[in-house]
Amino acid sequence: MERDFPIVQVLSEEGTIAQPEYREQITKELTMTMYRHLIRTRMVDRKCVSLQRQGRIGTYVPYEGQEACQVGSALALNDGDWMFPTYRDHGAMMTFGRSLTQTLLYWKGRTEGCVPPEGKKIVPPSVPIATQLPHAAGAACAEKWKGTKNAVIVYFGDGATSEGDFHEGLNFASVFNAPVVFFNQNNQYAISVPITRQMKTKTIAQKALAYDIPGLRIDGNDVFAVYFKTTEALERARNGGGPTLIEAVTWRYGAHTTSDDPSRYRDQEESKKRRETTDPIKRVERLMQREGWWDEEWVNQVQEEVNAEIEQAVVEMESYPKANVSDMFDFVFAQPTWTIAEQKEAYLQWKRGMER
Amino acid sequence: MITKVGVKSLTIVQAVNDALRTMLKEREDVILLGEDIGKNGGVFRATEGLLEEFGEERVMDTPLSEAGFTGAAIGMALGGFRPVVEIQFLGFIYPAYEQIMTHAARMRARTRGHFTVPLVIRAPYGAGVRAPEIHSDSTEALFTHMPGIKVVCPASPYDAKGLLIAAIEDPDPVLFLEPMRSYRAFREDVPEGKYTIEIGKGKKLREGDDVTVIAWGAMVPVAIKAAEEAKKKGIYADVIDLRTLYPLDKDIIAESVQKTGRTVIVQEAHATGGLANDILAVINDTSFFYQKAPAERVTGFDVPVPFFAYEDDYLPTPARVLHAIEKVMNF
């Protein structure tokens, strides 16, 4: 199966273009766009870990190492497409248009972080594993019935493939030929459980065979492979070709969440090694150097701009108006039921008394 | 038989069919999904004829996957449709419980109203038809406990149609429980075309000053029968059909209990954690000092809904309800 589903690479670890047919499309401009987003997602992730350590946001889910998966796939989307992310996909959400401030608000426990920017169909991250796959299939059916050319991307990890909803989502989408791309980030660990304990199959892509849909395995640390292959899958979906399963093979450098200690279940030397070899940002830098596109001044400028954006977002997050208790009651139903209305009134009255 | 103009004499299952047909005609965003609902017309024929009339894009036979098609329906609702899902039997809903609990019921709350899920989940429920295992559950309390979803349970054809249309038009998710045992038990005049019954409102079926009997769904005929027996003994009962299980009609309960001071609640489901306890809470909060006797609950037992050889002993009967009525009268 590994031979039937080889890992597709467009940009090698050394920064050379492995597939000549993409050479013309890999322009300086596209490369710089990718690079800017990669740097941004990584810097945001590191900042969030540090904010969590300082107690300025809650438990945080880092994705460092998986930036190419998230940036490449999100840049492949059209504005009208749907995104169904997991809790580790805020890199993709930000690349698709969710603001940094909203991202931070989400990790600060605020519902404001779940409201997408105007016109963007970014559904809030799914926390229960694999449950978002059926949603994506349904939203894709909805677009098909409305006669749009919009497609859907849904993210999930390697562990999610063991859940029933993974099967039910792929099966439903394939039966109804729904325009959806199932984008798997195989970072090879579900918290502590390695992929060899998660499945007997050597690849995730091969599971597409069971649904008779295209399945492919790509280098998830190669932003160009991710971008081109996701674009192709989305185009196929838009044009009536139905769903695709993409397995992007990657690696999370750090912990599952800021509450997790990966040294309990794996040798972190592996992460160190991968930072030097397969890192998604390093290889774009190598490409830029090879092609003569490397411009130290521009890179510094990008970093400064991202830094300023992050600092601004942190200020906005921390000066955001205090959470309004009423919001907890007011958004459960379009019209609150009498139980909620009574509970709200009684609680607010008690609280006012306590504050006096 | 005299047939009135614009009125049809229908059973509950026919009234459900009529409501679905009415709404498929009325709104293009209404779609039906479920197992065997298309060509087969549903195992109870609730969707009979709808595939032929509206096509397979609007009446979808889905793969056998309660979580999958309920989840897909959530995605369709996010995408602007009003899906009506059929769960073949309430006892088969549990794989979809996660989808309902973690997504359908809280999408509005977690997105401050940006994304909403106007989804209806229909499910026949209850025992008393000699069905195989797991086909007889009445676990409504698993859903009345779930914040963010309304739970509706009609007992008559007229209410079934009006409440189902109201559920489809509701901007939030609604679980619509259909009393399987009453599906074809009796007929009632049902108006043609569209009408709605307000969700959250109960109905007084019998007037009496002595005792309040509260029931819903398949227990309503049991309560009525008990009330009629009581009447023969000179005890006059208010019989209330709750019709909606969340949110409860607090006013109709309080008004009656404050009049009678004596209450019997009839619940098919297991006793512990059941809806009857929430009704007791309403009585406690609204009518504590009006009570002349401790309220009685006639319920199923804290056992799995049994194999049908035992179901007559599991289910509340008119005799058990009558016994409870006499107990509160003689307190």
C-alpha cells in the first residue's frame, strides 16, 4: 500500500523542485506569499504557548511543525468555500481570514472567537474527534443543491480515522458525491498513541479505496505539495468529481496541548532532528536561496510586521470588554425559554446583591 | 361518516405524513433524511408517497448511520436548509447523541447566534407494541436535560401535525417524539394545509376539581382512561397533555395544581432522572402551599425497557394510575 500511495513531494527537503511540471507555477510571488503565512502561523503559535505559560490565555493547542499543511490547504480555498477545522487548525483558520484577535479570544475562553469574519464560512473548531466530518459532507450537499461552485474542506488528525464518524462522513459524502476535501494531518500521534496502535494500515490515504474516491498521500511539510494537491482536489469537487481524501504526513514538534508532556511517550530528539531536516519553513528558505529570491531585508520586514500584528492582537485581546454574563444565557435559543430567562434573572439579581 | 370541507380524518402517522407533505410544498429548504424513508416510505410509512412527489434530493434514503446522517443534517442546516431527520426508533438514536449534544444543541450558543441549526429529529418512541429489544425506549429525559434543544411529544393527530409544522419552522433544533403505540390507535379530524401549535404549550383534555393528572405522548390515553374510571367513583380529574417536554408549560401545571391541590404524574420512562421529577420541581416552585397531598408518580421502573413478555407489567396502566389517584385523594 505504501507503494500504491507514495508520498507526493513537490519541494524536496533540500529546497529543489521535485516535480518539474509545477516549476512554472512556483513563482517568486507565490513563494513569498507562502513564506509570509508560514512565518506568521509559526510566530503566532509560539506567542500563544508563551501567553499560556504566563497565564494570559487558557490551555492552548500548539501546531508547530504542521504549518505547511494548514497554510497550503487554506490558501487553496476560494472565498465562498467552507472550512470545518479541529482545535489544532487555527493556523488554517487564520490563513483563511480569521483575525488574530479572534484566535486569541477563542483561547481566552471567549465565544467571540467563534464568530467568523463577515462572509467567511469558518465553522468553529470541532472538539469531539471526527464529528465534523459528517457536517462537512452535509454542508457540501447543501452547496451542491444550491447550485454553487463552493466546496468544503474538513480537517482531522490520524486518531480521528478510528472514530465511527470518520467512516460515516466519508461514506455519506461518497454516496452523494458531495464536493468536499477530507484533509487529514497525519502527525503520527494522537496525544500519546502512535499511529501503529491507531491502525493496522500503513497509510491513511488507502482508506479512500473503501469509499471508491481518490486518495492521496502527500508530504505535509511541503507547502507546495499541499497547496497544489488541495487545489486539484477542490477543483475536482467543484466540477462534480466528488470527495477526495488527502493524507498529509507531518509531525507536531511539541506537546498535544500545553497541559501535555510529550517526553512521557516519545523521544523528543526526533522533533529536534526534524527541525533541521524536514521543517516546512526551512525548506522554503532553501528554495528561496537556491532561486536567488532570498532577501534578508524583506524577511526581517515580514517578521517585524507579524510581530507588530501579534502585539496589536494581544493588546486587543487583553483590553477586550469583560465577558458579559448575559451572553451565556442569551444565545442558547433564538428566544430564551422561561427556564433560562428565570435562571438568568435570579442569578443576575443575586450577583448584583453580592456586588453591592 | 360526515366529512367536513378542508378536514381529513387521520391517524397520528398519517398526520405526520400530512405535515411533512405540507412543509415540503410550502418551503423549498425543507428536506427529509433517514433510513428507508424514500422508496419504502419509512418503516411506519410516515413518509409514504413523499419520494414520488418531491424527488430523491428532498427525500433522501441515507446510509445506515445515525451519527452520520444526523451530522450531515447539521451541516445542511448550517448551509441554509431545514432538514427533518427520521430516526427509525428512539432506541437507535444513541449513536447520534454526540452529534446532537456536542453540535446541534450548542452551535448557536458557541457562535453567539452566527451559526444556527434549525434541525428536526423525528423518532417513534415507547413500548406496548410487542416490538423487539431496543425498539421500545422512551428516553426523552436524556434530551430534556440537554440544553439547546426543544423536545415535543404529541398525543393526537391534530397536535402531531400542528406541532411538527411548528418544529420545522422553529429556528432551533427540536426532537419530535412520536408515540408509536398510538400511531394508528385512533383517528381525529385534521385540517388540510398549514397550521401550527405553539411549542411549549400544554392542553387540558378533561376538567375536574379534585385531582390533576399530567401525562404526555402514549401515556395520555392511559391517563384519560384512569380519569374516566375515577369519575365513576365520583373523583373528577383535570387531565393535562403536556405536548411539549422542554420547555414545560409551567402555567398550565401551576393553574391546575393550585386548583386541585393533588397531583398524579404518569410517565412511561424509568423513574429516576425522569421528566416527572422536573414537573415536581415546577409544582414545588409554583404551588408548594396549595398541595393537599404529596404528588404521586406512576412511572416505568429503573430497569432497561424489558423484553415484551414483561412490558405489560413495565408500562403504567389505567389501574395503576387510578390507584395513585385514590392514594392522593385519601391522603
